[in-house]
Amino acid sequence: MKSQLLGLEYSFLRLLLAGLFTIIALSAANGQVVSDSPLSKTVVYADAGVHFGAQVSANIEFQMANGEKVTWYGRGGVGFAGVIMATGGPGVLGGVSMLTGRQNKHFELNGGAFVGKDVERDEMFVLPLVDVGYRYQKPEGGFVFKAKIGILGVGIGLGYAF
């Protein structure tokens, strides 16, 4: 039974990594297209959150789609996450971020998954990442500030957009 579960977890991890590479490849190809997008194409940031769980990660986002009022980013990262007194360890994450607005202040919605390896039990685990928040990001790039609340609790992030 345990070997079947490990096989499923490794299959999910391979699928997640393949999805991340696809997002990065599509974003790189999209970066060659001239666009009138007012928001930056790439954002790098570190974030941390704590409450029912804890999460610390370094992330990179690539713009996937740009509408009149909504911008979509593909997100990948590495870090450490877990649920307090249950499971936790290092791993990778992948997801999608949605930003609304065209000025400096944005409503942000994130969804994705963190796949890690528990440090005590030597087992793989998957945590859903769902949060809403506020993002300060100038259209031309520069300093980025994020505040969020989600499944794992509340958190903040700091980074740079270009």
C-alpha cells in the first residue's frame, strides 16, 4: 500500500514539474511578442506565512495572459512548508496568480500546490495553496509588496518586478 502511495506522489510531482516547465517555456515564447501590457512580465519574490501551517518560499512568476482588467501569472518556487504538528519539509510549488487593476494597487488571488518531503517521516506530502490578498506593484516594475490570507494562514512577501 505504501509503495502505491509513493508511486502516486512521485507521479504527481512529475506532473507538477512538467506543468511548471511548460509555463516557463510558454512565458519565454510569449516574452518575444510585443505587447502593450502595463504590468511587468516577470516578478521574483520571497514570501512567508504562518498560522495553521507555515510556509517560506522563493518564487518566480511569468505573465501568461493580460486582459483589460485582469492579468494572469504562472508561478513556481522552492521552499519549506507544512501543517503545524502534522507534516512539513522542503519542496517545490507551482500555481497561478490573478491580479486585478492597472495602477499600483491590486487584488490578488493565488491557487496551486506545494509538494514536499516530510523531514520526520521521510514521506512525500501535498498541500493546497489558496490565498487572497493585496499586492503593491507598479506597472513599470520595481518594488513589490504582498499581503495575503489563505489556507495556511496570513503572510507577507517582498520582491521585484521587471
